[in-house]
Amino acid sequence: MRETGTSATARAVTAGAVMIAWIALLWLLEVVDTATGHALDTYGVSPREPAELADVVPSAFLHSGWEHVASNSVPLLVLGFIAALGGIRRFAAVVLVVIVTAGLGVWLTAPAHTVTLGASGVVFGLFGYLLVRGFVDRRPLDIVVGVVIAAVYGSLLWGVLPTDSGISWQGHLFGLTGGVVAAFAFRRPRRPKGHVTV
């Protein structure tokens, strides 16, 4: 079935609304965190403590300051919008896989006595997902999208290297891994040869 212009527009509007709401939530949480003397930072992930597994999901929505949330907002908005154009349910599933993979990776491998939080794991996950999605689904348009994203955001890949002790390269690396895993886990089914839709 061919997607109509109205359907494509509706998807774009929905994707835009979801991402604007998400970014607004991140900033609102930082307002609350600042107003409470950074009380929300306790929901970051501290490695290898069983009770901290409950913080894997909330840690992806919290930040350590205004500069931190600002640095994640634009790439998250752009990459999230593009990914959400493929459908909100699929997008939500991809994001969940990324958050859990990044959070568990941090929990297992981050240095002791550290607290990790922030949406950058999701940013890296969406980057990885969009990078390989077209090849996994064998969709030429998505391959082109992946190539463009690689050209624009390719420098993100430096973030998976342990070059700065103040940045969680573990969250970046496992977020990227989660995005690639999600691209395979949620691949679109292939149509049988000779099957034509209009």
C-alpha cells in the first residue's frame, strides 16, 4: 500500500510532537533538579549495585546541568524525529532497547563510585539505529538517510572512546550497540518476490 501525502504529514506531525514533548520533559526535569539542589541526580546509575538497576531507565532522562541537557537536546531532537517517522510504536521499542542496553552496559562496566546519567546514550543509540536501519531493511531511502546522518553526525563515534574521564564512553558505546541491535530486532518483514502493492 502506497503512503499518501496526508498519512506522511500525520506521521511527521506526530513525530515532531513526541520529540518536542520529550525535549521539554528533559528541560523540566533539569529545572526540578536545580530547584531541589540536584536531588534527582541520585537517580543516575551507580555501577554494580543491585538496587541501582531500578535507575537504568530514569537516568536516561536526567542531566548534570544546563550545559549537559543543552548538548543532548538538538541531536536527540533531530535523530529522534527522523527515527519516529517510521512509526511511534516502533520508535518507542527502539528507544527502550537502547536505554536498557546503555544502562546495563554502564552498570556493568563503569568505574566504581561514579554516577552516570544523561540522554547521550539514547543519542548514540538512535545514531546507530538510523545508520544501519536501511541496510537491514534493504530500503534505499533509509540507506540514503543513514549516509546523510553519518556525514552530519559521524564525529559522534569519537565519543565511544575513553578519551575523557568525565564523559561516559560506556554509555555511548552501549547505546550505539543497542541501536544496532534494535535495527535488527525490529527489521521490517520482506515482501515476497513478485508481490506488488499500490
